[in-house]
Amino acid sequence: MPNDLSVPLVWPEEGVTRVPFRLFSDPEIYELEQERVFKGPVWHYLCLEIDLPNPGDFKTTSIGEVPVVVTRDHAGDLHAMVNRCAHKGALVCLKERGNAKDLTCAYHSWSYDMSGQLHSIAFRKGLNGSGGMPEDFDTSKHRLQPVRLENFHGLIFGTFDWEIDSVESYLGDEMTQLVWRNFEGRRLKHLGMHSQIIHNNWKLYAENLRDSNH
């Protein structure tokens, strides 16, 4: 089927086994995917609990196009936040992973604790008697946007939907049993990371090595 966005999308008569090429490149469909899937009532895998073994550890990832940082605060609790400063939207964590006392934006030095709460601003009182933030500026009302997080047998999931049921309910009984069998009670070891950037939105090149259909 030609990839002409001016032509209404019509599903081939063969049915769901024949996906129109346009579905993989239509910008309107792409935007709907970002809104309904990645920002909708869906749980997304973020990382493993063992990726954050120590207080102050952080790891960056994404949900769709939204950059996300997962942290372990100094009390040992896990958090997930949008990795964009509440000030001007710049990335706060530039490294893939690390350990820090706080999260500080490199542009204007807004600094957040490991739970994402703003706790300090450079030149908040101005400089030499001029500038600065308004007297009624309340740091407690400014923070990194939180992402709902759930630790499921050592798998860390996140979602932007605060009303969706638990990960266990979302995955269902069969998948929950598979996760439990493989993760519960086992000592996992982090062996390394693999990532790639490829110009498509439907599969990874590495899957070809494991998918006998291709």
C-alpha cells in the first residue's frame, strides 16, 4: 500500500495478517502511540532493582519519548521521575547511570534530592541586591515530575497512569507466574548492557538472531 498520508487508511482485505506499511511511518499514528501507549494506562519496564544497589544510585531510561530517571534515595527507597528540570525542561541527569548526593541541572543549577524534590536554587536571593526569585517562591511546590513506580519481584516498572491496577494485575496470572519463577528468591548478577538506535518503530535488529520467522 502506498505511504500517502492524504489517502485514508484502509485495512487490506486479507485481515490483520497484512499490516499496511503506513502504520509504521504515519506521524499521526506515531503521536497516538506516544499518547495512548506510552502515556496511557500501561506499565513499562524501567530497570532491575539490582541496577540501583546503593543509596544515591540513579539510572536513566525512557518511556516512549519521555526521558526518565530511576533513583534510590538515601533512605533506600526507589523513585522514578521525568528527567527534565522543572525550570526550563533541560535534562538533569546526563549520564546513563551513577551515584550522587543530589540531582543538579547543569544549566541553572536547580538542585533536587534523590526523590525529585527541589531543595536549592543558585542565586535564589539574586546577586548584589538585584534579581533572584520572588519572596513567595516555594521550593516544595517545584519538583521533578513523578512517575508511578512499582517493584515487581526485582523488576522496576513505571507508568504515567496513577489509576491503573498493579503490575501483577496488568500482566495476568500466567505471566506473573513466569516472572515469579525466574526472579523470586534468586540472586541476580548484572552482566552488562546492550542498546541500539535504529530507524524503525517496531523491532530490534538483535531480534533477527532469535526469531526463526525472519
